[in-house]
Amino acid sequence: MSALPDLRPHFSRFLSADPRRLHFAAHSHHPWPDATREAQVEAWDTAARLMDDKWGEILGAVLRDCQAEVAARLSLPDPATIVFAPNTHEFLLRILSALPAGRPPRVLSTDAEFHSFSRQMARLEEEGLAQVTRIPAEPGPDCLPRMAEAARRGGFDLIWVSEVFFSSGYANEGFDELAEAAGEAVLVVDGYHGFMARPVDWSRLASRAFYLAGGYKYAMAGEGCCFLHCPPGWLPRPRNTGWYAAFGALSGPQGGVAYSADGWRFMGATFDPTALFRLRAALRWAGRVGATPETIHAHAVALQERFVAGLAGTGLDPARLVVPLSEPRRGNFLAFALPDAGSWQARLAAAGIVTDRRGERLRFGFGMYHTAAEVDALLERLRGLR
């Protein structure tokens, strides 16, 4: 079916915690590989061994290792452009703080961005502190061309768009046109549903566009280790700044508060470093077992096809898929548009099937830890609901 072996033994701690559970929310909280448990203990032992001196190792070897692992998955030329924070909202606030002062920022985005962005921007709009133009995310193939058309008209300070829309699973491809149309506007791509789910080559845009994602979802490292690729020269001095952002700053006066020239300019302050140990362990483990973004996506697509092919008698209609299987530009989950999605999710939960829902959209996610047999078990339970 795919190039991936059966990886369930590597997730023994999570999968054995509730053997009856069929977890098909692989676009949300993935189970963590067992290697991350060892990393959790390693973080504790590092603190015990070094105490205050642990930061030299964490902000040195551990962070550099994480930068290298992330940069390799994105085909970035320089790992030093990667910076870490506990969540993507922290990055959003720093990016907003680096935009031109004296007037509300003018923002171009879509109507299907994740809450970290959409809620914050809606609140700023209430106070007249931001002006946001939203392009419809559906139909998916029309979104980026319409954004590029709007961007060419100019006047925007920030352009923010998801690589894979969390509400539908549609995967945007070909950001080059949007980057060219953006002009002087800052371009940020939210890659949370793309990183470690689909192949991502950011090499052509490395000098032009920010890219953010994290470990909570497909990277299987849990919360607390989000990252931002910072293109050189763009937004050099965020006003929302932590004291770590001065590390590595060029010597000599900089006209006030000093900043590092690489990704460190977006660093915050003291944080819980445990997640970095987990992220390093998860990505290293994935490399050892051949779980690349290419093999993971191929595995998920094969499971999606098996699932949809077996839906007869389950009550789920493939015609209800927001992004059909005929569309190759999709992520690793399937979203069904159902007026009774809440009832569906409740019945699935009662049957030991974990999914999630966004309004009237029920989502099934397929991950590297799934097998064809588990998809068949899912279909069997679905038929038993009727």
C-alpha cells in the first residue's frame, strides 16, 4: 500500500493506553512515538545535571538540532532562519508588532484561517486596529489566484494564508505567484497542516516568505514547540520582543535595542524547553524509520482511498466530501459536510471512534500509525452505528 512499515509498535505507550480506541483525528493531537517519552525524561535529567547551566545546552545543541531537522524537511538553505516559540499566536503578535506604525495594518487573508489568526484579527478589527480583506477559501482552486489578484492592487502590509485549510483539507500549491504579486507586503504561510503531512519545498521562497508550523499535529511532538522560518531582512525589529532576541546581535550600536540578524530576532523569553527535546526525538525517529513527508502523505492517501471505497452501508456519502478524492491537492484528512455533524461525532465517540468537527464538517484524519486493518475496523464500526 505504501513504503511505510507497520509503525504501531513505535507508538506502544499511546496505543496501549486505550486499546479499544480508534483514533482518526490524525490532523489534531497525534499519538506520540515512544521515543518522545525518553526525550521527556532526557529534558528532566538535563535540568538535574546542569541546573542553570542547562540553557547553554538547550539554546545550543538542542535548538540547533531542532533547527536542522525542521530545515531539512522544508529544504531551507540555512537552519538559522528557524526560531521556536510555545505557540503560533506568539509569532502572530510579533509579526503584527513589526508592521509599519502610525495606522492600522492592512491585511489580506482568507475566511478559513485557524483561530490563532482569525480570532485575533477579528478582535483588532472591533477596535479599528486592523483592516482585513478576506478572500473566500472555497472553491479551493480559486483562492490563491484571487489572493494574487487582490495583492496586485496593492496597499497591503501583511498577507496571511494557510498551506492546507483546516476546515476543508484543500492544499494550496504554487505560492510563487502570490509572492510576486505581494510586492512589499509581508507574506506569511501557515503550514501547520502541511508540515510532516505533505512534501514541502520552501527553497524558492526562503528569502521571501515566512512559514510557520509546529509539533502539536503531524510532527507528533506535542504542544510547546512551534516554529517560524524568518526570511532574511524582513521585519528586522519586532516591537513585541523578548530578551532572547538579543542573543547573537551584532556588536556595536544599532540605534537602540539590538536584535540578532537571523531567526533569533523573533525569539521571546524564558520558556519550558521540554517540547524541543520531544520534537528532536520525534523527527529523528521519523528519519530512522523512513517516515518522510512523501511516504507519510502517500500512506495517508492510500488509507483515504480505502476508507472511501468502503463507505457503502455506513451512512456517510462520498458526495459529501468537501475536497473529493479526485482532487490531488488535499491534506491528510477528509472533511464531510453534514448538517448533523454534531450527532455523528457523538455517536462515533460512543463507539470508541475519535474524530473532530468544525461546525457542520466532520473530519477523519489518517496518520502514519494507522494500518489498513484499522481502516477496515473503522468501517465495520460505522456500519454498526445504523
